[in-house]
Amino acid sequence: MKIGAIADSFRKPLCEAIKQISALKLSGVQMYADNANLNIGMTATQIKEIGKMIDGEGIKVSALCGDIGCDMYYTKDRAAIDKEKRIMEIAQELGTNIVTTHIGVVPNDRNCRQYESMHEVCRELAEFADSVNGHFAVETGPEKADLLKEFLDGLNSTGVSVNLDPANLVMCAGDDPVKAVHTLKDYIVHTHAKDGIQLKQVDTRTLYCARYYDLPQGDWKSSIAEKPLGKGNVDWDNYLKALKDIGYTGYLIIERECGDTPAKDIAAAADFLREKLFGL
């Protein structure tokens, strides 16, 4: 397995974040693809320049983050769907075939309108990804792994696959990341390295997509807490062993969404993962 980081987690301009990733001797970077640093309005030349800058630091792009909101999966918004497809094209221009995203919350009821619309949009994205040998990787967390697998099985494709975030599984769904690795083993193409705790059980629909279910908006801050790597409830020894057991050789991408010293936290996370993986 390889270790990298999300550039945006450093809260610095992209070029500075890439240099910090290089200084930490990490081999991969994931970037958001819907901001001033990288977006669908850029020319091919501008995108190429970003790629040259990253290559110049000896780093590979592990994936782009194409998380442009869950709305498109419920509303079937044509402009947003086409935007997601364009992000996949940009990803390939930068040397990766993975775009990570959130799709909302997979309902338990397969006969409800939300399930139907989510399935329709994901089916279209899966077909597009298959046509370019790519993957739209759904980030875990809003629902338990068993339910997500059932949804993905219904697409009959790995064009829509999984970005396994163990912390989100713990914090949001109250699920076991170790078990989730084995449940979702046929779909995992990318992983986030993050840790956290669940402060209270909550209906995740209130956190991700309350208005589509006519529910009150949930409170993230009182429901979950992100922690430094190794300080939360993810069982890292058995989680990493499970990834090895299924033959995963891709990236562990460090994500740090809170805290006042992200660069320091990412450096500590990198050391933590190196020790766990390589005994360094």
C-alpha cells in the first residue's frame, strides 16, 4: 500500500500543499476538482501544467474528489451529472482513473423514490466510467457497508465503486471498518486514512440529505468527532490487515478536516501509517 494526502487538508495554495506532501516523502495526492485550484473551466494546457507541477515533485495523483453535493443523485440534475463526467476526464488527464464522491444515503427501502433516483444516476455514471475504464468511488459512512454493497451489486458494474473511509463508517454509521473491508472487497479502489469517534447514534439522513426525506437537519458537531490518526475508534492493526488480506495495494490518503495544525497532524499520521505498514 502507498501513502498520500489530500492537498486541500493543508489549507494552503495547491503548489505549497504539493511541496509539503513531497517534503513528507508521501507518494500520492488527492485534490478537489471543484475549486479555484482545479475545475472544469480550466483549459487542457492549464490542467497539463498542474500535472507537470505534481510530477516534478515525484508525486502521483491517486484520485480527484468530485464531491459536488448529494443533490444530483436525488434530483437527477443533468448539468451536475455532466460535470461529474467531465471531472472523470480531467482525472484521466492527470494520470488517475478514480473520482471520489458522496451520493447521499442509500435508503433501506428499494421501492422509494430516493432509491430509484440514486440508482438511475449511479447507473449512468457507472456506464460512463466503464466506457473510459474509470471508477466513481462512493465514500463510505452514510450507511452500513452491507446496505452499500447491496446497492452496488444492483448496478452490475464496478464503474461505481468504493472509497473506503474507516472514520466515516465509525462516526456516522457506527459500523465496523474491518468487517466493511471484507464486505466491500470487490469494490474498494481507494481509501482515506482518517480516524474518529461517534458521539451519539443518529439517523444519517438528517446529516446528509434531510430535505429529501422531510426530516430536520441533523447536527454534525454533536454527533461525530474527528480525531488524529490512532486516537479514535478505528482498529488500525486489524483494518490494515484486512486491506492486505483482500489484496489491496492502492493508496491510503490522509485526510484532516479539523484541528488547528493540519500539516503537523498529517505528518504524524504519515509516521503512524509507516510504522503500522513497514515498521519504520
